[in-house]
Amino acid sequence: MPYVNGQYMVTPQATVNVNDSALLAPASAPGYGLLLIGPATDGEPQTAITLSSPSQAVNVLKGGDLLQGVLNAFNPSNEVEGPGSITVIRPEQATQSTVTVDNATGGTAAMDLTTTSYGAESILSKVQITAGAPGYNVTMGTDFTGPGGQTYSPSSDQDIALSVLSIYYSGTGTSPTYTVSDTGLVLTATTSDIGGTITFTSTMTVQQLVNQINALAGWNATVLDPNTTDLVQALFDNVATAAAVGTTSATATTLYANVTAVVRWINAVGTFFTAVRQANAASLITSSSYLYAAGGTTPTAANSDWQNAYTLAQSLTGIDIVCPVIGSASIWTMNDAHCHYMSSLGQPRRGYVGDVTGQTVAQEITNAQALNSNRTSLVWPGSKGVDYNGNATTFASYIVAAQVAGMRSGAQIPGKITATSLVSQGLETTLSPAQVAQLNAAGIASLKNSQTGNVELSWDRTTWLQTTAYDKVENLTGMALDIVATALNGVLKQFVGQPVTASLLGHIKGEMLAELNNFYQLGFLSAAPASSAITLSANGQVVSGSANVQVIVPGNYIVVTLNATAFAA
């Protein structure tokens, strides 16, 4: 009896099953991931951070060219939406600031604080600790003024304390005392019921400690900690010398962990500082004045820092467009090499780059000739607008490159951005139609003033000049072909290692046809693929073949003849 489609067949029969998987509506076109790399005022360096909104970008980056590039990329055009999210990497090795809070009883450290900010602005982070009832009152904040005069509300709480346990002595001895440290508890009483020493293990909990205290003759303890599984090692406010213990339940002595409570509160808030309790912490020095952090720096990123950022970018997935927010030819070359390398791994990427302000047509043509890459577009000139502080400014073309990259990411495929307007208040340099044509012919994605008075991208092209192949010159065509080829590669991988048979070849052909047809419906291909356009053959372990596809090509030149005639009655 055969077992077919999940059931045993007993009676000879014919059965028709329906597979409707091919009738599913085509998936929407995938988004095109954008990565911007550049200097910022804040944000953890050499770390990929995904930003989903302009407000988040302001709060994380706080300033710098990277922030401006992100804001322009999120709002690139009135015709094309920006990307849903942008990944950023800050290359410069900015450092955090720190502040140490000493024990109130003497100059040893009780708690170390490290700013959540990275860079020179982190020295404006501050903390104030005053006496609470019980515990401490803590306020954290910063004097930093962010984009547009933004200030940052402090975080504060009152009476931060942690009562761990209460203890009293009811035995026959006299003058009971306790000494508690990070590693143990010593209980003493004169004459009799002398108590003992309890050594804290790394797994001992508050409840277990109370149990051990209660096992000592004359000693009584009760858990006060809401979390009975708190570990006691390095928990308590240290009492390094014998302190008196109450002798009745009404006069029981409380053992605190107030320093630990402050550390936990700071880390739970998650803004301004992270905290670490230091060994043998006993108390926190209090003052009505703020303690300011120190030590944070923002060095200029070296080429090696940029290279480290690109090495990190190799591990990222879902990235299609990479833009360095800097006007540096050496970094453009690095960006281009990254795009080519990732494309060789089956993760195709394209780059948009731009220069500093004040350049000339001749200088930019030279820059484009040096790049001459089918994966890098050089955007020029800069444009005028309003920066993140609300000031009128002229954006360098490396900021505009980020804006154009945002257009390309948001427009997706087959959305066009050639002849699409940018959010702009004018060009850095007024260009004549002849100069625009000269720049485009030289491989530059130039901006121009449109007939309606807008600033628009005249041509979304690469710097490639060696051939006129559409996929190497036109970003629209090249990205469409990149996506189709990458998807087909994913389809074919599932067949690697399977026995080569005629059935396998038919299965491969069917999957390829379905995938290509899906991309036709999504707009990546200009014609539906035919079964006859796919050929496959096998020779030993090698399955080879080809597929003819009509990939989309932008209609950049539309010429219409208007046949005019004179009036005749």
C-alpha cells in the first residue's frame, strides 16, 4: 500500500490534488537598505545603529554631518518618499566620559559612572546625589544643547534604598555586633552564643543567608528584600567594623544595600550614565552640587577607522546602498571597493558620494574619471537649505549624495529618480544647460534647475564611462538586475547536491520561471518570461544553462514630433 500525500492508498484509484502555491498574490517589492557612514556628535562608534525616524536620529546622533545626511535622506523629495529606516555607522573613535562617586567615609570609590554618550559632549553629563530618607536622592542630566536648541530633561528619583534583611540577637550573650563586607557576615556576642562567620558564595541568596543566620543560637533574621533570590555577594553596604545589633524584634537592625539600589536605578533608567558598584562600597558621598563627567573626546576619524567601519559593514545584511558622508576621494575609493567586494559575494551594493563645497566643473569631472565605476555615483553640486539648527546653509554635495541615496532607497525599483526634484532651496553653483550636459557626459549625477524652478537630479547614473551598457550606467537598470540575479541565486542554491535527473532539470526550470515571472509582476522586468527562454543541460556534476530576460531600462529620451499646419477654411 503506497503512502501518498499524507495518506495510505488501499483501493486502486486516481486522485487529483490541487497545489495553489503559484496562485498567491506577488509579494510587494522589497525595500532597499541604506547605510550612511560619517562623523556625528554622539552615538556609539564602530557600531551599526538602525534609525527609524528623524526624531530618533536627532536623539541618538545629536549633531554632525552624519545627522544632517540622515535627516536629508529621510526627507529627500516631495515626489519620492524617503526610506523607512536608515542604518548608520560612526567611524571616529569617540570615547565616553566617567565620574567616580567616593564612599562618604573616605576616599575610596563606591560607584563608577560611565556616560551613555560618546564624544566631547559627554563631559557635560552630570549627577547629583543627596541624602534621602532613607537612601539617596539622585538626579542625572546634561548641560548639552542639541539641534535647534533642544535640551534634555533630567532623570531623578527620591529615597532610593534597598533594605535587605533585619537582624536581632535574643541569646544569653551581651553586646551583639555585626560586620558585613562583600564576601561575608561576621556576628559576635560576648560570654555565650558568640555567633559565627558566614562566607558568601557566588550563588548564595538573601533567603539562604537568612536561613543560615537563623540557624545560629540566639540570632534571628527576616528577609526584607522584595527579591528573596538576590545574590548576597557584593550586595550590602559594607560595615567594616563591629556595629551594634538590636536585641528585640522591635529594635532589630536593618542591613542595607543602598549603593546597589542606586546602581540598579541608574542602569534601569538607561539615560545619561551606566553605573558599576565598586568593591567594598559602604556609602555614597552626598552634595548639593553636581559631579561632572570627564574624559570624553571626539578625534577625527583616520582612514583606518573608516576601513574598520567598512569591515563592520561587511557583516550587515539587507544593505543595498552605501553612502559615506564625507567629501574625501580616498574614502570614496574605499566605499567603491566595498560595494564591488560585497557584490562579488552575492550581496550587490551601490554607492553615492559627494564632494565638499567650492569645487568646479573641471574638478568634479576629474573626480568622476578617477572613480569610473559601475557601482558608484558622484553627485554634484551642493544645494541650499535649512540645517538641523534651523539655519539657512549650503549643503556640501556629500550631504546631497546622502539625500539622493535616500531618494533611491525610498523610490525602490522600478521607481525612478532621474528628473525628480529634491527638497532644496537652490543650487550651490548655478549651472547652464551646457554644463549639466557636460557633467552628465562625464559620468556625474548632476543637479540642475528644472523649468518649474525646482532643483532636480538630472540623471541617476554611475561614473562608468568604459561602455554604454545600461546595467553599468543606469542605477535603475543595474539595481533591478542585481536584485533579480541575487534572488535567482537563492532559488538555485536549494538544488545543489541533489541527484542530476531529467526531473531535476524540469524542477529547476519551473522554479526559475516562477521567480522571473514574480519579478516581472513586481516591475523589475519589462516583459513576462517565456518557458522557451530558459535552457538547461547537464554534464556530469555540472548543470548549466541560460535565461533570457528583458530587464527594465529608463526612458531617458522621449522625442515627439509636432506636425504643425496652417489654418485652412
